[in-house]
Amino acid sequence: MFRTLATVLVFLILPLAAKAQDTFWVQIEARQTLAQAQERARLYARQFDDVEGYYLGRGYYGVVLGPYSEALARQELSRLLATRQIPSDSYLQNGRRFEQQFWPIGGSAPRATAPAVEPVLPAVNPITTAQETLREARSSEAALTREERQELQKALAWGGYYAAAIDGSFGRGTRGSMEAWQRDNLQQATGVLTTSQRALLLEQYNAVLSEVDMQMIRDDSAGIALQVPTAAVSFSKYQSPFAQYDATGAIPKARLLLISQRGDAGKMRGLYEVMQTLEVIPLEGERSFRTDGFFIEGIDNDIHSFTSVSLQDGDIKGFTLVWPAGDENRRRRVIEVMRESFIRLDGVMNPNIGQQADAQSIDMVSGLNIRQPRLSRTGFYASNTGHVVTTPDAIQDCDRITLDREQEAAVVISDAALGLSLLRPLEDLAPLGIAALQIETPRLRDRVAIAGYPFGGILGAPTLTFGNIVDIRGLSGEETIKRLSVASSDGDAGGPVLDASGSVLGMLLPRSNRNGQSLPADVQFSVKADQIAALLSAHGIEPTTSGPQPAISPVALTARAADIAVLVSCW
């Protein structure tokens, strides 16, 4: 059947121009082969002068009478039904599904189908009779599979007629919903759907998909075939492990990724974690990982994404669909069709494919943008369970705070007047090192090092910037801070101020203009270590303190800084 229809579609004609909204037809039959539909149209043409035939999409060819105005169409439908000239399950059709005319023959020019896109056939029984009695309707219904019966229940539920379990059992609730649907669609309310009525119900159920043109695509490079909303997305490029389909503009923000690579559960775990850093997958939403696959749902005010990936025989395959927020009914139907149609073909994507397609960037994964924080600052570990001291500037107006872009953290206390904030990780951490606070008064001109992330974590490790202690007080004599001579960047704020032994003398404050004056670039301030110790003690954390210690080598000092400093990001 598929090969026959695919061959026929090579010669299908261009869709008709849009019909006027007040134009209607009386649909009397629908067939699943062009030959059958033409034969039925030929027979009806002996009886009626206004017989027309159109391809309806999804493998159906409709035979109709018309066109009429809506009022005249209703009159004709009633008259022809009353005189039994047409099947009892005939109904009004507004022509929105009409694509190309096949009757009368020779109505317009042929067209070719797009390569690698196959027409989608509906999962319903073919129409075998022009008119069904109640007995015949029961007989054709009895031939339905359990899946087909469940599909009808889903369609009734979608239309608001059915609210019970989707179990394929046609009990009192299902029969009642069928009667209600029949009444609303000007059909005889028997509680048993005829073949044509079932086709109409499924047509209504799938109408939400009409504008997105679900078509079967076969991507041999990815080793995947599935139905895709081809009106919403079109192929853009390969960049392993993704085949990227970008928005056509019909559905704003729509996007599709086909995922294909070799690997095991460990590699799939890495993919699971990396994908959650992508901009196209919002942070909120349900997600789950198993050894044989994972799914991720991402939701924000702009988009709603769904990712489904599975591992079979060393092949990791799946897809991500990105859809605009607020179009939930259509999004769920599109995903349902995509999941049910997903086929794993032989082979996976070549890992080298698309490597030269775009300039490489650490802010991208396979050509896709990584989600970026609103701002990033520095902090340092102050307890064995991962409490972090940082600047209030790092956490102001954040929806989410992370440590090293991975571990989420919550605010314990933020003291703007003192210039200190204390964070706790949502899950206990075991940092490589914690700050040893040197609370004794240092000597002026002592050399210090600032450990910070001036480039927002791009370098992957803290950078040391060296300077000196200029004063053990602030410019106005403040006893809680020290004045330093050191050049720093915004990202260094919140970082530890280390002495030559690697002990922490304080925390670097953000640069600011004081009393309306612009200070020299090398004038910086830090909160003293005793203030940090007091903050920790006040919240039940025993601070680690240290007296003066011997100096260590620059290499050891760098390693010490890397153990205790942490990137604090505000999202």
C-alpha cells in the first residue's frame, strides 16, 4: 500500500488555492486508493452533476458534492439524506483539507514529492462500504485492534466527550461519548461509530496537526526515521552528534535535533548532563536518567522542549523538539506522533561530520549555544560540607545560584553592609580544600595574591593576581576592611585574599566609587578574616583559623588557590 501511494504521489497535483470561508461541500465517501476513489466518483457522476474529488491528506481521497454556500449545503445534505440518495454518514466539509483535485480528471498539473519525505497513512481501517447499517457498523468496529480502539478513545477525550481510562474497552462511558459526538456532528446518535464516522473523528483529532504537515523523514546519516512537523522545521546541518532542523518561521521558535552517536551508558550520561546546559533546554521541567535511556523536559516562559534518548546495542539515538510555550495541545500531539513513529535505522552519525561547519567556541556544543549565567563572581570554600563565602554582588536578584556551573546553592545569609554572603550547596560537597583564616594583623606592604575568575570560568581554574597590603583600615578608617594595591576584574570580587603561605587574609570586595569619587584602578578593599570567622560562627560553622605560616612556592600557592576558590554564577 505504501509503495503504491508513494508512486501515485509523485504525480499529485498542486494544492488548490484557498477556498472561501463560506464555501462548503457534502462529503459522501472517502477511499484509501486513488483508483477506488475515481471509480466511486464515476458512479456518483451518473447520478449527480456536481461531483468532485479531492485528495484529503494522510492517505485519503474524498468524493464530494458541491460547492455550495453553507446554508445550501445544509439543505442539500438534509434533502439527500432524507431521500436516501447518499450514505447516512455523509457530512458537511468546508474544504480546508482539500489538497489536489482528482475528479473530474485533468483538473491541474502534477507535482513531485520532496525527496526522503514519505506520506503518513492513518491508522484506521479502510472504508469498504458506501453506507453502513448499525449492524454493519458493529461488525466493522469488532474488527478494530485494541490500539485502534484506544486511538478512538483518545480522540473522543481530546474533543471533550470522554473522561475515563484509555483502555480500548467500549463500555457505557465510551458509548455515551460516541452518542454525544454523533449528535454534535449531525449524525444519528446510535453510540456505535460507522467506518466513515471513525475516519471523521480521527480527522478532527488530527486537525491540530494540519498546519505543521507531519511527514515521515528518513535521515540515513543519523540512522533515524520518524514523522516530523515539516511545515515548522527544515534541515539545517549536521554537527555530531546532532542533525539540526531549524525553524521555517511557520511556528516561531520551533527547532528539532536528531541525536545519534555510538556509546555506552557512561557516554550517554555525559550527553544527558551536557544537554541540560544548552539554551534550547530550559532548566525547569521533569527529567529522568536510566541506564537504557533518558528524557528531559524543559519549560520556561518562551519555549517548551522535550528530549527522548535511548541506548540499544551501543547506539545512542533520540530527538529533541523545541516548541513555543503556550501551544501545549499541538506540542503534545506532535511529540506523541514523533515518539510513536520513531524508527532506529542501521548506523549512527559519523563523529567527524560537520566539524568545520562553524567556528569552534567554548560557549557552544556541536554548534548549539550553551546557557550563560547573568553574571559570575568568585567565592571560596569555608567548611568541609561546601559552605561558600562570597560577595552579595554575586547573588543579587538571582533565580538560581550555582557553584562551578554544576552544583546549585542557596543563600544562608547576605550582609550588604558588611559585604559578605554565605551560601550552602543544596547537596553536600567535599571540597579539595577549605580556607584557613589568618585573623592576626598582617604587616603593611606584605605581598598578597587574589584568587579569582576574571573571565567567568573560561579558563577553567582561578587566576592569581598579585599585589600588596597598603592599609589595615578603609579610607575612612573602617576597621572591618583592609586597603590593597592590586589590579582586579569584576569577576575576581568575592575571591580569597591569600598571604604568602596560602592562608586567607580576607575576601575581595567589588570595585565601587566611594563618596562619588572614582578611585585609581589599583585601589581595592577586602573584608578582614576575623569578620568572616564571626559570620561563620554565627551560623554554626566552626571556622578554620591559622596563625602566620612560612611562605610556600608560587606553584604550591596556585594549587592551594585552585582547591579553595569556586566560581559563583547567578542565573
